[in-house]
Amino acid sequence: MEMVIQRHQPDILLLQEVGCPKETPVFRDFLPPLVKIRNDKKGGGVAIYTHRKVKCVPLSKYEIDGVEAVWAEVMLGNIRITLGSAYIPPGEFQQLKRFDEQLVRICNENEQVWMEYGMDSNSRHLMWDNHVMQNQYAANRTMGDLFVDILQECQLIVLNDGTSTFHGSSCSSALDVTACKVDKPTSWKVIDDDIRSNHSAIIIQIGRVEERQREVISDWKNMDWSEYEKQSESALAELVTKWTQNDLDCRTMNQQITEVLTGLSEKLVPVKVVCEHSKPWFTRELSEQLKRQRQVKKTWRRRRTPRNEAEYHKVLKRTEEMITEAKQNWWEKEVNRLKTASQAEKWKIISRVINSDMKMGIIIIIIIYYK
């Protein structure tokens, strides 16, 4: 736990299966936790730890007997969050229904607040678990179906990307669900840190991405190299003739060839504007297709005939196909570059492919399941 905290510097910890937490040096930079302990059985228990720099208000008014869930309202900088940590034991359908009542009340009373909760739900569904088989029937599948209804009722979005969060002796699955009402740029991922648990820790980053200023750069990728070859051949030939007729020193010759090549690049290399929204897989063909789509959409809006509508949906479908193809082609090209890239360049390629530096959160939350 201490290594996880030192490495990721979290602002908030959401813990499940904590039993009765004790004061340890691990939490020296955190405020005393908000805890909900299981009374009728051993084990269980959920907690929220917040860093000393985070403002935290307990929301004990939402607590329900028989539901292992603790809630708080926290604030750091200009981000205000209602968050919770919950645990639903396997097969506890009645507790899941009571949790539904609790969650509906919280969502109704905190509509203007960004809400986040992480929980060990012991439920499985294709919405958050890539390893669920459609014809598989079990108690956790039934709980998963009920949990999806709860999420839809509360208009919550699942952050899980399908990665397994629980690792048993014979299989892995995603029993742990993170859901929210999205109002801020958010990232979610499972981390590989050893927390001495059969559940993986989860890290969430919340906040605005550092904006990249708009800038104009040379688009060497779309350079017309055949035209460059033609014009550079004649320009360099003229330069060689000039050098033959005049006795020039090396510094002057170097300056002249630099000016010729720079002038050609400024003349022939196209430029493009990049910003934080620029995509590395975006192509000139895709740009033309999007222009086509906008034109067809305007036509359909001006005159909503079945023919214009059909044409718009046809173009829209083609645009989606082109975007998928462009992303896949770019990804394959980047991955193939790993074979010949240097060690330093490999890490840059990996960073681009997995978008590891795209989102820098203002609030960092780590979810840990001790079980």
C-alpha cells in the first residue's frame, strides 16, 4: 500500500474489505477515514481516505442499515465531487435493491455535482467485463443485469474498459465497477502494483487536460516529393554552375545551399494547424470526407426529403468506416515501427499508442480491494 501511495500520489483512496482500519504510517498524509463496518458478520467494511489538502464533508445522511457504502463530498481546487465506496457481497440481491434506493436518492439530490463511486459489486455484465460469455448464467450474472438497470435509472456511465479486476485461481473477471456522472475529463485504468490482494488496484484521474496551444507546423507527411525532386534538381544545378564560375569559400557555399533548400521547403511543404484536439491518425482523405458530410447534412437540413436523409446516413456511415480504418492503419503502422526503433523511440511510440500522457488529472483516486 505504501509503495502504491508513494508512486501514484493519490488525493483520495476508496477502500473495500478493510475490516476495521487501524492508524498506520502509510496514511500519515491523510485525514482520519470515513468508515462503514459490517456489524453482523466478520470481514467487509468500506472506507474513504482523503489527503489533508482535500476538503471533505461526510454524507452520513445517506447511510442505510444493511448496505456497505460510505459517501462524502470532497473538493480540491475547482473540482467538487460526491463520491462513494461500496461493497455488495455475492448473491445479496436484497442488499443490491437497498443500494439502488440509496443511489437514486443521492443522484436526485446531487444533480449539479460530479459524482463518482467505486465498488466491489460481485456482479458481471458485458458492459464492464470482456470475459463474460453471453450464454453464461450464474448469480453474479443476474446481479449484473440488475446492476445495469440501476445504472440506467440513475443515468450513470461505467468507466470500466472491460479489463479484468479480479484474478482467481482458475479465471479472471471484472467484478469491480466504477461509475460516474461525467462532467470532467476522466481516465480509468487497472494498475499492476502488488497490493497483496486477488483484486487489482484501479486509478482514476479527474480534471482538465493541459491545453496545447494552436501552432502551425510543416506537414512533411503530405509533401509532394516528386515535385520537390524536380525543382531541387534544377535549383541545385544552377547552384553548381554558379560555384564553377566563381571561386567561393566553403562558408559562402554552405550558406547558399542552405538558402536554396530552405526556400524550396517553404514553397513546397504544406502546413497544418495542430492543437490539443489534433489526431495523429487523421488523414487528408478523412478531412475531405468530413467536408462532404457537412455539405450533405446542410442539404438534408434545408430540405428534409427521404432521399436527402438516406444520402446523409450513407455518407455518415462511410465516414465512420473511414475513421475506424484510419485509426487501425495508424495503430498498425506505429506498432510495426517498434521492430526497428531504438529503445528511447520505442517508449515514445508506446506512449502515443496507449495515450498514456493524454490526460493529466487534477484529482487522483485509487480504488483498492483488500480481499
